[in-house]
Amino acid sequence: MALKERVGTVVSDKMDKTVVVAVENRFPHPIYQKTVSRTTRYKAHDETNAVKVGDRVRITETRPLSRTKRWQVAEVLSNTSAG
């Protein structure tokens, strides 16, 4: 069984060991064919609290870690240089 993976941008890191990752899904509208973007927010586990807002990360599906947390940060693809 292949685990699901998503790539998104961190939009919140205020929680302890948890980040909120916004994943944008772009697809053509079924009738009008205009590109529609839909954003889904996932809560992902970040054990070391190393990920910051604006970072591009890859998240993978995992067992339920809390009521809303079912993803974990697999790797940081790009960092933001704050300051």
C-alpha cells in the first residue's frame, strides 16, 4: 500500500510539534475549463519544531496522532530566510 504524499506551504507553526500545511490543488473546471484552485489545510507532526511559516514541505500520511492530525512532515523542500 502506497502512502499518500502532498507538497504544500506552512501557514502556521504556533502549536507545539504541529504545523498547518496548505496544499493547493489546481484543476480545470469540468464545464468552463478555467483553472480552479482549491486549498486544503492539513495539520502535520513536526517532532523537532524546525519548520517555520513559509517553508515548502512534503508531508506523508501516517496513523492518527491526535483528533485532527494524520500527517507528518517528511522533508523540508525549501526554507524561507526570515530577516
